[in-house]
Amino acid sequence: MRRGGPSIAGTSYEVPAQLRDEVAARLPATWATTRWGTPALDLPAGVLAVLAGLGVADVVHVARDTLTDDDLFSHRRAGGAPTGRSAGIVRLLD
């Protein structure tokens, strides 16, 4: 089983329209709009699409939004102020 940790949700990750269009041209699953109607990127959807394209079927996505979940660190929610940090480890299994 592959497990992904929390991340900012596509409905929260506001980006300039040009950036969204450039990224989505390469990976359509990332195209998103925020809850308030502005351009966004859905990075978790993009990761899931890449994994599916590689044949990785056993993935568990932890759908917790770091922007809206006060139990998680968020640089954006803190307005750029220092916050805690998260780290991930990726390794190939035999």
C-alpha cells in the first residue's frame, strides 16, 4: 500500500491563471478552481494521476487540507510567518 500525507487541497491552492494553465497543459488532473472561484492547482490529484499512469493502484490519499485544518502546519495560512515543517520519505519496494 502506498500512503500519501496531507497537503494543500486544490480548492485552497490559489495560483496565477497562467501558472495553472501551464501546469495543466502537462498534467490535466491538476487544473482546479478555489472555493472562492480563482485559479488553482490540485497537486494531490496530479500525483494520483501520475501514479495511476505508472500502474500504481494501491494508493491511500489522506485528504486533509493543510490550509483549512488547524491541526496541520500551513505556510500560506500563517501568512508567510514561520511554521512547523513536514517531511516525507519515498522509497521503492522490491
